[in-house]
Amino acid sequence: MFSRSNLKKMNSKEVKGNWKVQKGKLKQKFSTLTDNDLMFEEGKKEEMLGKLQIKLGKTKEELQKILNSL
């Protein structure tokens, strides 16, 4: 997704904008994902990623590769 150093450099508006783009790409790639699955809340990134792993049947590493390729 976003590296910590990149997140620190970006303001919250930029992060939200980039997440909207990534969210759209994820929904195109995995039609089973819903807006609820991809709801990004500050401080709950790991929880969201865990839910995505379960829903998609992917390991943490596989999911990270998918997110990095978007």
C-alpha cells in the first residue's frame, strides 16, 4: 500500500485521494470486494488488511504484492 515514509510526507487529503484510486483498482480486480471491505480508517490499517487477506484467501505477502502493483 503506502510505505510509512511516504505516508509521513503526504497530507491526509493526498492519502485519501490515493486510497480512492487504489480502492477502485482493487474492486475492479476482485469483484467480491465491497466498499465496506475497503473502508480505510486511521489507525486501523492492519485490521483492514487482515480482513482483506481472509476475504481474498491471500497471505500478507501476496496481498502486499497486489497492493504494490496497483
